[in-house]
Amino acid sequence: MSSAVRSRALPVLVLSSAIALGAVIAVGSASTPRTLLTCWFLLACPGLGLAPLVRLDDAVGTWTVAVALSVSIDIVVAGGLMYAGWWSPLTIFVVLAIIAGSGALIQLAMSREGRG
Amino acid sequence: MLYETEEARAHRLPSVTPPIVAVVRTHWPLLATVSGAVLWTAELIRVRPEDVGDAGLITALPAVAFVALALVCVGLGAALGRPQTSARSRAAHLLMLIFVLHGAPALPADVPSFSVTWRHVGVIEYIATHGSVDTGISAYFNWPGFFVLGALTGELAGLDSVLELTRWAPLVNNLLYLAPLIMIARSASDDPRLPWMAASIFYFTNWVYQDYFSPQGLTYLLYLSLFAIILTWLSGRRRPRRLRRRRTWRLRRWLQRRLRRRPVPASPRHEPVLRPSQQAMLMVICFVIVLAVVPSHQLTPFAILAGVSALALLGRGSFRGLPAIVLVLTVAWIMFAAGGYMNGHLDALKEDIGNLGSTVSSNVGSRVSGSDVHLAVTRLRLGIAVAVWALAALAAVRLWRRGGADRFVPHIALAAVPFGLVMMQAYGGEIMLRAYLFSIPFAAVLLASLVPARIDVASPLRVAAFSLATAALAASFLLTRYGNERIVLFTAGEVRAVERLTQTAPRGSLVLAPNPQLPWQAARVGEVRYRTLDSALAPGAGARPHDLAQAIEFVTTERRREPVFVVITRNNREFEHLFGGSTWGSIADLERSLAASPRFERTQSGPDAVVYALRWLSPGPAR
């Protein structure tokens, strides 16, 4: 796998995960794939959107940071909205998807810049 | 090829052995581990909760399961002992080990196990339903981070209850712990085997059972990740003072003259050098992690505070403001968000500070009780903990004597500082367990450093020694970790009985149980009150057995308008058998007393659970 493809794989994965989860939430029925996709999104995606921006050059390190950051962002965003009296799982998902998506788009932009 | 280095491959002569033999010869450790894991899984599926004896899961295992476990141990021992094993192969072995130790043991349970898990599900259900917390109902609501995340997961996944997710929480948590554990060990040495050995030691010696579906299970991941980040990228060393350095070197030279230096694990050849912008981003990430830990668990922030303060004092952290940030956030949360809880418990908490004798008594003395077999298991746990700490101390002394302690200083400090927590609180008799838990990741690195760094030849004897050591650790782990399975695993019958009671009890009902060991509080938290007889009845209430029903009636007289139920399940009885009777009396006396009392009516009856209702207060729906 070339470095250009590799650098785009993670942000594309994050964006597609957010879109896929949004789609299954819209459809509305509970299923095992939906549960797995939810767990994957909450455990990894917000962090995978942001952690590669640090450019750590260490796969184990990047994944460690990504998972810890994902869980932390989930708790901070969900807890913050709950204490503010705005508990809404859909709103929380949108906020998390925006965080993850923004990071992923910046990664894509940076990889394009690096290529150019 | 997984077990062949580049160099070995370059010098290999054309092979005349059949391909299948070559594959087996090369990959036999992985084949042994995988086949052992498959066999282990197949055997565990056949175990029934009813078969489990006083010593836990080990008593219900068929002989083939031990053969399976031996295969896993031989494979893992060979992978760790053979120098030519690749990192990818070691990772594969570790993943299999985690599944064997933490995934497969969930299979015997027909229903989610461990009573505390059910309570956590109840808190999550409350948040999902109400979108808020109520600190008046439960202390859990004072630190709701984990529960909020659980509620969000359940809602986004469209689940009625997150109960089914709890079954695999130990496996998922332990898989997530692996990457930060590897990073923590890697920060001490370039020896490619040390991280995997340290991780294996961690998984074999972590019998504490805090990786279930719980706030501490999740915040432990954040704890490990935070220190992995600090030790790997933010360990900028402050230059020691000139005078102090001169003394240190003089001491070291003096020691070197007297002690023969032997090889110790290789230090990192090139510590990662980050730009200031990268360091700044990592500091922000550390801040966000702390921001999530503080509202999620009451103890973990203090463990983090102790650790980062120790590193700051040793000059081993470039994020010097972190201890102050952790302190301010923790105090602010305790004062403002958890203020109600603190007001109610401040006196009790103050009493524990510095009261080491009482803490040790409540942590050790009260736990070493119960049936003879359970006592033996408890003593084995204490023995393993003492052995880990003693060997870690030995490793630290050895590293110091051989001039290799410098690179392990952060690990030595982080293995030692959790002891400071013992001085603070008894933590409901659990602080020593938690101190052990917080210290093992770093103690495991020290233990792994005891294995000689340079092993150039993969002798069968060495592989056998590694395999034997692994098998001994696995056997002790089965006893220490799964020694309580008799009370941890529930039967479908008792779950059905408790669920029926919870669903049909009128709003405002009081549900009483002899002890907390039953699958309850997973639903209608805030609508139904749950209480154990340990907390409701005075010591000696059952001095005359037939008084117990009367005593229950007496303590619930203020609830004349609300129904009162007493539920007794199979696991309540097992708990009493394993841990000894309660201060108020025995379950057998309680059952006799309730059955004989005209005030109580039996509303459910079966081998796994019985439910009684106060007759003149019980309304229709529960009958």
C-alpha cells in the first residue's frame, strides 16, 4: 500500500463510519451490526479523526491516543450536554460526527497538500 | 515468515523437508496456542454455573480443558522464549491469551454475570430514560461519566438495555489495555521481547476483576493511556542540579567498582523527538483525558495525581502543570458536582486518612474469611500480590546495582506510588486491591526486566522453562481471578425471578435481599427501592430465628403504604456459604422465619429464587 493511500485510509474510514452510523440510526431498527458500528464509532472515530494530526509516526501510539481520546471526547461531550440539560443522543452523535469528520477532512487536506 | 528473522532467511539452505513439516516446525507455537484456544473454548461452553464449586471455575473444568490450557501455555512460552519470534507473532499470541483468559470464561454464563454489572445497567437505564442524574438515588450519579457513555451507546445502538453488552466487557477492556501496556514497557527498553513479556505478566497477575462493565474498567484504560503518552513522548528530563549529579555519579562509580556489571535490558536507542507543536497537542490530549476521568470515577483521578506528581518530582515529565490541573479539576468536581455525597460522607472519609491499621484490617482482615476453600483462594491472591511487589522491588534493586535503573525510574515510581492511596482511604475495604491494580502495569515491566536480555540461542530447555512458568501463572490465574465464580455466575432461573419481581412491583416498593449478590437493580432505579438486610437489620436481629420476619416488619413500618418484598436467590445462599453468615443471622433462619410468619406471603417459589411479600401491605400485581 502506498503512503498516499495509507494516509487517506484512516480519514476515509472515519468519514464512512460516521455516515454509515448516521444512516442506520435514520433507518431506526436495532441489530447486531448497528451495535457493533456504534461501539466502533464511539471507541475509535473521534480520536482517529484527531490523533493522526499529531503525526506521531508510530501506529501503536496513534491507536492508543485515538482510543483514549475518543472515549474522553465522548464522555466530555455527552456529559456536558447532559449537565446543560440538553440530553439528546442524536445531538451528541452529530457533535461527535462533526468532531471526527472535521479532523478527517483536515487529514485529507493535509495528505493532498503533502502530495502536491 | 512469522518465526524467522531476515538474517536467518538470507542464510537458509534450500529445504528438502516437505512443506507441511516445515510449516509445523516453524509455526508450532502459534499452532499450539490456536488449537489450545479452540479446545479451551469448546470445553468452557459445556460448563454450567451449577457445576462451579467453592474454588471457582477451576472446579467445573473437564480434564481436556487443562490440556487445552497447557497447549496455550506451551505455545506462548515458546513464542516468548524463542529469540527469533517476530513482533507480529508475539502480538498474535497475546491476543489469543487475552481471549483465553478474559473472553472464553464468559461462555458458561447463560445470562450476564456479576451483580454489580446489573446495578450499573440500572444507572445507565435511568440516565437514558430521564436524560439527567439524581444524586439522591445513588452515589453512582456523582461520577456519571461512564454511565452517560453507556446510555449514549445504548441509545445510538437502539438497544432496550445494554445488559447484553456487559458480557464481553472484560474481553474488550483487556484488548484495549494491550496497546498502552506495550507502550509503557517499550518506553523502558529497546529489547523487543520485554513489552510482550511485561504484557503477559500483567494479564496473568491481574486477578483484581475490575475490568468488567464498570467506571473503573473504563477509566483504567484512560489511566494506562495517559501514562503511556507521558512515558513515551512527554518524559522530558529536567537536568539535575550540579551538586546532586556529582554525588550521584560518585555513588554510581563507587558501586560500579564493587559490583560486576551484567547486561540489563537495552535502553531505548532513540527516544522519539517531537516538535513543540506536537508536544503541545499531546498535552491538550492529556488534559482531555483527565477531563473525562475526573467525572467518571472517584479513585482514578487520585491515582493519576499520585503518578504525575511523582514523575514531576523526579523531573520525568515535560507537562509540568499536569499535577496542578489534575488536582484543581478533582477538587472542583468533588466540591461542586459531588458536593452532596461528600457532605454526607465527609466525617467517615476523614476518619480513614492516615488510619493505616484500620485500612489494612478492613482490606485484608475482613477479606480473609469464609469457607476453607475460599480462604485458600484469598490467601493465594494475597500471595500473588506480595510476590509481584517483592519481585518488582528485587528487580528495581537489581537494575540499580547494575547501573540500569535510570531508564526504569518512572516505572519504579509508578509501581510504588499507588501505595500512597492506602494511606488515604479504606475505600470500602478495597483500596489495597486498587493500589495493586494501579501498580501492576509498571511492576510487570520491572518483573520482565528480570529475564536476561541477551538470549541468542533458542534451546529446548529454555522454551520448556518459559512454558512451565506460563503454565504455573495460568493455573494460579484460574484460581485467583475466577475463584469467586460460584457467586459471580447467575442462573437463568434467578434472573427470571428477579426480573418478574422488578417488573411487577408497584412504584415505591421496597425490595429487600439478604446480601447484594443477586441480579437486581438493573431496571426501575428511582421507582423501586433496593436494600440489603445487611444494611436494614441491626446486628443480632436474628438472635431468635423466628424474630427475623418480625424484625423486617419492624424496620419497614414507616412504609405502611408501600409494598415490601424479600427476595432470596440461589446466589444469596452461595454468597453466605462462601463468605460466611451476616451479622443479623443466616438465610436458612430467615427463610424459616418468613415461611412461618403470618405476615408474609410467598409470591414466587422455585429452586433458584423465592420471593415473599408483606401480606397486609402487598397489593395485587405482584401476586
